[in-house]
Amino acid sequence: MRRILSLIFGATCLAPLPLTAAETEPMPLTYAVFEASVPHVDLETCPEGMAGEDIFCRATLAHEELHIFAFATDGDSPLVGFASFDAERLPELLN
């Protein structure tokens, strides 16, 4: 019985505890987190208005919209821009 309680208690201690808003601080979205958690495609170039030196873009398609994420190449590659476009405009955006 002691071994069972020990196993249950040990497993409980390893489970993450829920956080409340007061206990959390905002985190920047880095490319490492984005890459590991969001299905996406690499864009050769960023769309007009998002393009810039030392910026790269990735795209996702969801809810009939194309979502473009722009990341800086310096540091941890933080998110520096975001835009959504109607998916029907995809050919226009890619040309």
C-alpha cells in the first residue's frame, strides 16, 4: 500500500499545475516555439508591407484565411509582424 501511495504521489508531483493569470507573464512568440507548435510553410519572400531586411516570413492556412507571421532574424527570432488575408487572394499575394 505504501508503494502505491508513493507512486500516486510521485505522479501527481510531476503533473503541471494550472496557472492563473496573476501568476503568468506574457512571453514573446519566438520562431523556435512557433516552428514546434504551428504547422506552416516557409515563404521565400514576405508579402509587400511586411518585407524588410533581417525579416523572414512563414504562412499558415486556417479558417479560409492565409495567416502570415514575420520574424526577426536577430536574437531569439521574435515575432515582429502578423497579417491575415482572404485565401482567395492567395494567387495575388504569391505573385
